[in-house]
Amino acid sequence: MKIVAIIQARMGSTRLPRKVLMELIGEPLLAHVVKRTGRAKTISNIVVATTVKQMDDVIVQLCQQNGWLCFRGDEQDVLDRYYQAAVEYQADVIVRITSDCPLIDPEIIDRVVGEYLKNPSLDYVSNTLAPRTFPRGLDVEVVSFAALKCAWKEDNNHEWREHVTPYIYRHPEKFSIGTVVNDKDLSYMRWTVDTSEDLDFVLRIYEHFRHDRFSWKEVLALLEKHPEWLEINRHIKQRQVP
């Protein structure tokens, strides 16, 4: 079974343009996302899925420089980008990761993939559905190729297609859905990067460790010592999936 992590990345972020190339301890944010994802034991391949727009040529160049697999597709129809990338790289299972998650954790990726593999009847598993219990920024979605293909064919909602998976998890009568929850509700924590405040928060963590091999549990321990860091971006409102 070929389990492919597809990391969507583009330069044209609306709230923090060019964030994927912003520097964290000497490397682009995207590099840390790729490396941390790559430490998951369940992943066969990683593909960076960017767009065909000229501004995203730099992402392709970064992939080439680092030997990362890369795919270019539609900017707005991200579902199509994922589906075409999955076809290109012959994925049986797709793990959706977004490039604004430089604290993504291989242990959590393996946990969500493991839940999917444990039950052959499942079409989709994530740690993002209600009740959300993980910090925002540790988001992992796992979907079968068959379910992704079905959504690609049937989803006529352009806003849903931008977010890839809503058609699947909003049709539980059609797809078998699984969820992974943490034993403690940490959903109030914001570890994703969508604004300058988010970047400031993540920089504090990276500058403390000076490497990217730390675990999410080490981040939790660090935040127990520096609870004031959580106030840096607590006020930021997450864009809601329509």
C-alpha cells in the first residue's frame, strides 16, 4: 500500500504572502514541514503540490534543490490538485498536510494513519473534526484514493473544493469517517502560521530548540514554562471552511 503525504503550498497566501519561504532558524518554513512529515514511519512518499502560477516557480526550484517530489496544479481547485497529484504518484492513500504547519508532528501523523489502517472499512480519518482536541497546526487528514476520486468527480461546491475534503466528511452517509482525539482538549492552542503573529509564536519555539527534531510534547512542556507565548496569537480568528 502506497501512502503518499501531499503538502499543499503556494506563495499567494492572502493573510501572509510568501510565508512558505519565510525563514525559521536558517531554512524556509516549508522545508521544516517537509522534513518533519518525512519522519513519519507510515509515509511512503512526500509530494509538494503547488500551483501553475509563475509566482510559485520558486517553490518548484526549492523542491528541485532538495530532491523533493513536486506537482503543479490548479490554484483554487485544490481538490483537483490533490487528485491529480495522487494519480501522478500512484497513491493508494493520501495524507493531507498543509504548508502552514511547521510544528506538524510525525507521531501524530502515524497515529492518524494508524487509525485508518486499523479499520479497512474507513474512507477518511482526521484529528480535525469535532470534537477538535489537538492544537490547530497539527492537522492530519487521511483519505483513501477511492474516496478522493469520488469527491473529485461529484463535488460541485467550489468553496469546498478549495479545502479538498469537506465533501467527504460532510457526507457520512456516503463515506465511513474516523476521528482521532487527544486525551486532553488542547484545541485552544494555535500552532499554525497564517499571520505575522503566528509566525512570531512559531519563531519563539524554533529559536528555543535551534533544530526541528523536537516533538509536539516537548512544545507542550515548553509552553508550560512560557504560557505567555500563547497570548501572541490567541486573538487570531481561523478562516472557517464554508
